[in-house]
Amino acid sequence: MKSVQKFKKRMRELTCRNWGVSNSYKVSKLNQLIRGWINYFRIGSMKRLCQELDIRIRVRLRMCIWKFWKTPRNRAKNLIKLGVERWAAYKIAYCGNRYARLAHNGWVQKAISNERLAKFGLVSMLDYYNKTLS
């Protein structure tokens, strides 16, 4: 449990919204953390833990991306580009700066999906864990 708490703390530091680095740099640092942690603890059975931590990491990255888009106008434009309907994009973009709440929003999850995050370079903990067991 101590190591899980340390992992969560480090993950929060790497996905801090006011850390002034690019999101691709954050993803590369997260990938290093994920690979190192799984390679060290792969002996144990932690499939459920990997699923839970994957969800947390993705939510934190969605918050970083949302903040990176800065203005409601850019947020709406980017949501529309990513396939969200126009009315929903404007409704979400102009509802305030509630980053954590919006990261759980269905439209934001649809726009910044797990597949998009994987294309962006994020390693899934569960997939990497299953791959190391094989």
C-alpha cells in the first residue's frame, strides 16, 4: 500500500495542471513511471489495481489537456474538431473552470478517448502489465 500511495503522489505531481511543460512531456514522464513501476512489481497480481490507476491517470491527463486549451472558445473549437456535437461543445466549454468535474464529463471522455490518449503516446498500465506477464 505504501508503494501505491507513492505512485499516486508521483502521478499527481507529473499531471499537475500548473506545471508549465507540454502535455507530450508529461506523457513521456508518465510512461517512464508506469513502465518502471510495473517492471518492479510485476510479480504480484495487480490487474484490478492497474485498471483503477489507469482510470485516474486518464482523468488527470484530460484535466491537463482541458486546461491547456485555455479559453472557452478554443475548448469549443477543439471539442468540435474531436467529434462532439456543436451544441454540446459550447455548453461544456462555457460552463466554468471545474477541471476535475469536466474531465469526468461524457462528452469530454468521448472527445479525449482512451484510444486518442494511446495515439498521443500514453501507455496503458493494464496492457503493459499483461504484456510483461506473457
